[in-house]
Amino acid sequence: MTVSADTFTYVADLVRRRSAIQLGAGKEYLVESRLLPLVRQAGLAGVDEYVKSLRNVPHSADHDRVVDALTTNETSWFRDVAPFQALTGHVLPALIQNSPGLTSLRVWSAACSTGQEPYSIAMALLAAAPDLCVKITATDISQKVLARGRAGRYSQLEINRGLPAQTFVRHFTRAGTEWELSDQVRSMVTFSQHNLLHTPPAGGPFDIIFLRNVLIYFDIQTRGEVLRSVRRALLPSGFLLLGAVEATFGIDDSWETVSVGRGSVYTPTKSGKTQGEP
Amino acid sequence: MRALVIDDSRTMRHIVADILEELGFSTTQAGNGREALDLLEAGETYDLACIDWNMPVMDGFEFVAAVHARPEWRDLTLIMVTTEGELGQIVRALTAGAHEYVIKPFTSDAIASKLQLLGLLPAGEPI
């Protein structure tokens, strides 16, 4: 099944006008796969029929949904891979070395969206250290994405993005057209609403904080405020993991880079003072 | 890097091949497992094979098992790309030697993320 040339041209034009993103020839599959959930919601038979209904009106909320569906880079499991390799290959061993007999770990997954990051952390730590008691605080500003995270149910398209097949068969079961995460993994994660510019969430102080692909959306001054707030929520021996293109350098000098291959991993400087503090 | 795309649907082969080519692979297409096996037996080498399950002549499961049985082909990374979405089928494919599994329908970032997991695309880079 694929979309007709007419449908593709209409959707590509719509997306280009609204977002400046070009959907070139060969992207028919993308249009089909991203719009199928909308088609099902509308109770229609196919993408062609859905797009035909859009063409009859000049503008509707459905037009916005189509643009969103094709331009949103949705979150994935074990996103970028390297941070999770750093988590189990360096961060966890370092924490165990610093605290022999370590029995529990507190992790904060900030801006967790629909839950793929905190659940990936849970599954990675469960495989690497099954006896450790891991408590993950997952926060986001949006109640809508938090509700999805709490539900622990994901579509086939979401499951395909980055979830290793071995991990998938171990932790998921089918629930109708969706897949449901095991109680064991879900019980490791607590979701709560939180604004990064406010006081850190309950559940800390944390051994590990994931703050990935968030700072890029803020101006330099706000990035500094967020990093200082995060610094206060992290234990002195803890680790901060940022996104692949993010760094603390030039924003807040109270962090040291940890050398772990391609991961963006930081630890608080030993002085413990945050830039700008007396 | 060279990839072999095995699917009896020409449309599907083109979709998968386009995604892989965008990611920097050169691709060869085969219409079933037997055709793909013939290429390997003729001495062609590939880094990756994306394999449909249900195909005439030789299906994807048989192809994976045949490749797995030949030590000289052990460097070939095998990803099943199929509509077969039952957990039992996935376990069966992994046990037979498949390294990863993508269920149709999928988006291009699904393939890219699996290639990152398998070390065929660099980790640490957004996709």
C-alpha cells in the first residue's frame, strides 16, 4: 500500500509552505507511515481518503496535525545509543567504585517526553545491575506526554525506533494494536510535571541526571540557570548526561567533562562552586 | 558499506533501498532468499542484509538460517523487516540468527536507529 501521486504532492506542498521542510520524491512511505495514525483516528480507510477530506476545506486542525506528524522528530528508545553505552560502561562502574556496596541509585530523566528515555535507562540498568534498586524520576512540562509515559503503551511505529529486539521481547507484551511495557520496568519510573526553571523535583539528590536535547531550546542565560539548578540536584559524585550537540563549556564552568567516547558526560568540579555564586 | 535488500515487493525494496542509500549505503536488491543466497555464493560481499519474511522460493527465515550456518558469512548483519509482528516470531528469528527486527510499517529513523544499535552507523549522533 502506498499513497497516490496526487496525495503526495498535496501533502508535500502543505508541509513545505508551513515548515520549509522539503519532502522529495521517494518520501511517500514517510507520508504514509506518519499519517496512518491520523487516518485511523478519523476512522477512514486510507491516507488518500484522509487527504481528500482535507482538500475540501481551506484550513482545519487536521492540516496542522498533518504538518506536525511530518515535521516532529519523535523521541526514540536508547536515542543516540552512546549515552546508554556511557551509562552502563562508565557511569555505573564509576559510581560502584566510588561507593562499594552501592545498593540503590537515583536517576532524574528531565524533559522525558513520552517516556522512552526513562524506560530505556530502566531497561539498561536492569540488564547491567539487576540487584540494584533503581528509582527514576521522569519529568516534563507537558501533562499530555506524562500521561502517555505513565500508561507505558506504545504503537508499533514507536516500538520500531531504537528498541533492541532482544530488549523488546524481554519487556513488552501485546495489548491490542499497541505494546505494553512490563510492570517491572514501569515500577522503576515515577512521572511528574516539572518546569526546568523551577526548584528541582522530589526524588533527589540524584546520582545521575539525563538532560538531553533540552538546553538547545534555551538562550545562553537560561541554559546557565538550568545547569546551576541541575547542579544543586546532583550528588557531588554524580554524573550529568547532555545531548550529543550540547556542552556546559562557556555556560557554566562548574562542570568537568568525563572522557567516555562519544557521550556528552559531565561531573561537578571538585570545588563544588557554581559560577556566579559567592 | 554495502547492503542487500531482500523482498518480493519491488515497492518495498525501493523504499528500504532509498533509506539505506540516504544513510550512505550502496544497495543490491534480491526478490527472494534464494536470489540473495546466489549472490553470496557467487562471492559478493555485503555488510548488511534487510530481509522480508514471507517470500516465494525461499523465505526470510530460511535465508537467515542458511547464512547463520555458514561461518564465512558471519560478518553479515541481518535485519528482518517484516509484517510478522508476533513475539514468538521475533524470538524465532533472533534464535535463527537475525541480529535485529523491524516490523512494517516503519519510518526511516527506525532503520537508522537499528543501524546505530548494530554499530553500522556511528553512535552519539542524532538521526
